[in-house]
Amino acid sequence: MNIQRKKIAYSVACIAEFAQLHKLNLQESFRYLYRFKAIEFLKENYEIEHLLPFETVMEDLNLICQKNGGVL
């Protein structure tokens, strides 16, 4: 699997995990993460983030979203 596919698969897994954590559907989760720059963060920081436990990644995503105006 090439790096682009790995990044996509990882992003999809993060979106699903975030949705489950915050009781959102997948579309709501994606829109929230995209609006508050967490998708961009995942793309830019894949090399580090994919090595961390999902719990830590979810904390990171929450912090990025809050920093950019999110309120979940």
C-alpha cells in the first residue's frame, strides 16, 4: 500500500473513532473535523500521529478543533 492510501485509511479510521467518541455520524464527524482544521492537521502530521494510540490522537484532534473554534 502506498503512503497516500495509508494516509487516507488512517484519516478514515480517525474520523470513525472521533464519531464514535462524540456520538456523531460519520458525515457529521468529517464535517466538524474539516471545518475546525483537524483533517488538515492529520494530513500534515501523519508521520507522528499514526504512531500514537488513538486515545492520544483523539485528544490532539479535540485540542486542534477547540483552538480553531470547535466546541465539542
